[in-house]
Amino acid sequence: MNFIDQSIMILAAAGGSEEGSGNILETLGVDTPKLIAQIIIFLIVFLILRKFAFGPVRQILDERKERIAQGEDNLKKIAKDLEDAEVKKGEVISEANAKAELLIGEAKESAEALAEKKREEATKEASAIVAKAHEVGALEQEQLRAELKRDVGRLIIDTTTKVTGKILTDDDQAKINEETSSQVSL
């Protein structure tokens, strides 16, 4: 039972039998007209407070409660967004690591290919140098053979001239040179 219902019951009891209720109220020292006036004033003050004080205060409290609920929802959303951002950060880092590994692998392969190419070029250059050295050696050997043949031919002509005591003609010298060349093949 609320306060208004209790007040009405008290008023009904006061207005009922004057004898029984009057004695009790008088025994308690209650003046009935003043009590009724106070109850009416209290009801008027209660209704005014309810309309102008309790309503706005309740509205403010409801708005505050709603803002707190929104704040909690926002906090949950922020926490979820943060968790999603952490997951995404992990994925981005993993992807970046994978790309870095790929780039490192490609760089190694490129370096190995370049090194192999340089080795091949060095081998070709070395082969070319060796071939050139062989050619130069062969040319020098040919020159030395030709020089040797000339020297041997002169020695034979000189020896033949000294042994025979005669001066050889150009035809004789050519013939001896041919015979010597054919015999001295190095």
C-alpha cells in the first residue's frame, strides 16, 4: 500500500464514527482539521515535486544511465576493434616477414647467378689467355725452327765450303738448304 492509500484510510477513519475515532485521535493529541490540511498540503507538494523535481531528476538519471550503457558498448566495441587491430597487425607482420624472406631468397639466387656468370666469364677469359699463349708459343716455336733451319743451313754450307774447298754457287746453296730442311724437321 502506498502513502496516498494510507492517507485516504486515515481520513475515512476520521470521518467515520466520531466517538471512537475522536477519542483515539484526541488521546494521541491530533487535531483532525490540521491533520487533513497537512495531508492535503503534503499531497500538493508531493505532486508538484513529482512533476517538477522527480520527473526531471529521473529523466537526468535515465539519460545518464543510457550514456553509461552507450559508454560500455563503445568500450566493448573499442576492445573488439583493438583485438581486430592486433590480429591484423600480426597478419601484416607475417606477410611482411614472408615478403622479406622471398626478397632475401631472390637476392641470394640473383647473387649466385651473378657469381656463376662471373665464374664463367673468368673461365672464358682464362681459356682465351691460355689459347693466346699457345698461339704465341706456337708462333715463337715456328720462328725458332725457321731460324734454326737457316742457321743449320749456313753451318752446313760453311762446313761444306771448308771441307770441299770450293765456293758454292747459289744453286748449290739452295739445293743444300732444301735437303737440310727436309731432314731437320723438328
